[in-house]
Amino acid sequence: MIDTPAARNWAGNVRYSARRRHRPATVDELRRLVAGSDRIRAVGTGHSFNRLGDTTGDLVSLAGLPPTVDLDPERGTVTVAAGLRYGDVATRLHGDGYALANLASLPHISVAGAVATGTHGSGDAHGNLATAVAALELVTADGDLLTVDRADERFAGMVVSLGALGVVTRVTLDVVPTFDVRQYVRLDLPGDALDAAFASAYSVSAFTGWRTGRIDQVWRKQRADQPPPPADWLGTRSAPAQRHPVPGMPAENCTPQLGVPGPWHERLPHFRLGFTPSSGDELQSEYHVAREVAGDALAALDAVADRIAAVLQVCELRTVAADGLWLSPNHGRDSLAIHFTWIGDEVAVRPVVAAVEERLAPFAPRPHWGKVFGLDPASVAAAYPRYADFRALLAELDPAGKFRTELLDRHFPRS
Ligand SMILES: Cc1cc2nc3c(=O)[nH]c(=O)nc-3n(C[C@H](O)[C@H](O)[C@H](O)COP(=O)(O)OP(=O)(O)OC[C@H]3O[C@@H](n4cnc5c(N)ncnc54)[C@H](O)[C@@H]3O)c2cc1C
């Protein structure tokens, strides 16, 4: 063991209850560890906000495994060590002339941890980050090494795994030729122009403080060869200087804006590697609803806008394309993701999360698996058509419940 994973998650609101923490240096060491443990969970970079990744047994980080990045130009894929951060993978890929189609708001998260929770970026045409996964290698409950790819009928159930099916050691991702992006921040978008804004560019994010009927900022990330938005674009005005999404936070933490072209991995995330993403002192919740009901869902939240605003740092709206992954929040439906960066006070935030969930309930919301939510298990299960199939997969691959957590037991009770 070289080192141990951190004792707490990034936000500091979860202290892991693991009795032992490990950082193996080889896959064989990891296999022995998994085979010999009765209760074990993998941890990535700890950027989740709930106890999904917690265990009372062994907590294992893959950050000590060799940081391999193997490009296969013929197949159009790259196979990476699962514990690597997206930012590290991106730098290597760009150097070789390749890119990933999309990234989340921060490059600091591990590939395996992000994929396991269905982490997403934005863009009407882009699936979440898990949709780029072409194959997985994982250590299963008995310590065996299993490789699965899209040809395997279980694969669609194994990508967004919630860490419950094994410890993922290598991930193969689809790549595309590298490309440049320009990022423009526009201010004061009228609420009824939201769909037009989302459709206007490669990746678009809208930020609101829920204090007015307008969107305070739109971050429009467009391919560099596309023309810039006109001066009167959708009734907005240009931000005169670099912005942070959270009012009062330093804009230098953010990726360059003002239309300055740069490589995909330095524009698609909002935050720069090496700087604190978001605000740091925060909690996050997020709900995905189908695009067809998105307007009604946002209107339903208007009734609790004052309560939201009172504990909010910023709300971000993004679009994600539909996919076929069983536990993906975007399974079978093009989605609007309604994200809340709350203040870092769980006691104040929890009742507002409950109020938001009550208002969203008629719209079959699917929570971000790695963020703060309290939706009852029955309603979450009902929102996932392949829920029963995932439970069967859990029973098949982890019959003794080695990778289970309290949160998993609540949402996927053993039969
Ligand atoms: C500032 C900030 C910004 C964020 N922005 C976004 C965003 O833009 N979009 C979005 O969707 N989410 C976002 N998130 C949430 C974040 O992307 C997810 O919570 C993601 O899962 C974190 O990845 P991680 O590597 O930190 O995983 P962890 O939090 O460490 O783990 C998450 C889950 O993955 C499992 N896991 C980790 N590694 C492995 C492995 N090797 N094998 C099997 N299972 C594993 C864990 O057991 C756990 O269940 C953000 C979070 C923060 C703090």
C-alpha cells in the first residue's frame, strides 16, 4: 500500500465509514484485495455528494495503478486506467490529435467514478459521458478479471454501475478527431428562449439564481469554425469580461471565455484543472426530466423559487441526449438536467431539496446518482424501465452483496 484514499469526500459532507482504506499498485494486488474482502467499494476522486461510494468495509482507490492511456486510432478508441482524471486523459489525447466528444463541468473527476454515476456535460446532440464507453475491464466479486464490451447483452446495464458490480480497472472510450471551441458568455436570456439557446451550439449551459424570470448567464460553447453569436442574440447581451457561474467567485478558476479559441478540453469544462471548481463550500442536487415536460417542470419549481433562492449558490440547466444505458438518468429520453449548487449547510438545504422533489414528482424526475437526493426508492425505480434487469445483474455479479452500500440496499433491495 503506497497511500490511502482521503477520509472524506471532496465537499467534506461525507466522512467515509470504511474500516480500512487501500491504494493497490497493481491489478493483481487489487484482485487479491477484492477476493479477500467481505465488503468493499471503489472510490474515484470523491466528488460525489452522498454515501453512494461509502462502505463499512474496505475502501479502495485506483490512483496508485499505472496511469495507462492506450490509443487505438483504427478502432477510434482509447483505453485508460480507470482511476485517471478526465483532465489527464484529455491532455494526452489532444497531444495525439484526438478528443472526447464531451466533458463534465470539471476535469478533476476520475473516469470510472464519473461513468459509474452517469455524469454528463451539455449539448442537445450529446449523450452523457457513460455513452462514450465502448468496453470495461473490472474485478468482480470473486477477484476475477472480466472484460465486457458493447457486444455483450449485459453491457448496457454495466456501464452506469453505481460501483455495485465490481471494481472497474480499465475503461475504453470512443474518441473523435481533436477540435477547437470558442466559449461565449451571454447575459439575461428571456426564459422562453431557453430551447433556442440550447439548440444554438455544441454545448450550452444556462445559469439562474431563481430570483428573476430570466436566465442570468448562458455559456455557449461552439465549435471554433462556427460564426459567433450576433450582438442581439436571443435578446441577450455579451458579458464584458470573464465570468464565474457563482456570483462573487473568481473568474480565473473558469475556462477561457470571450470567444478566445482553444482546444476542446480547455473549453468544454467550466472549470480549469489546477483550480478549485465551482465554489468548494457547497452541496449539489440534480434532477433529469424529459425534454417534452421540461418547461412544465421549471414552471412547477417557480412556486418554490423563493425557498430555492434562499439556499442556492447557482442553478444550472443543461441538455443531454437519450441513451440506452439501464441506469442512466437519460435512459430513453432526451433530457433537461436541473442542477442546484446549494450552500454548504445540509440542515438548511435538505427541506428545500424535499420541496423541489415534491414539485418535480409529476415529471418522473431521475436524480443524479452522485448528488444529494431524498426521492423515495419506489418513485426512482418507477422512472427506470430496466430497473428489474439491473437488480438481476446485481444478484448475478454480486450474490453475497460485497459491493453493496446502505444507499444501494435502500434503492435495490435484495430479493
Ligand atoms: C464541483 C463539482 C462539479 C460537478 N460537475 C458535474 C457535472 O458537470 N456533471 C455531472 O453529471 N456531475 C457533476 N458532478 C458530480 C460528479 O461528476 C460525480 O459525482 C462523479 O461520480 C464524481 O466522480 P468521482 O471520480 O469523484 O467518483 P466518486 O465520487 O469517488 O465515486 C462515485 C461512484 O463511483 C464508484 N466508483 C469510483 N471508482 C470506481 C471504480 N474504479 N470501479 C467501480 N466503481 C467506482 C464509487 O464507488 C461511487 O459509487 C460534479 C461534482 C463536483 C464536486
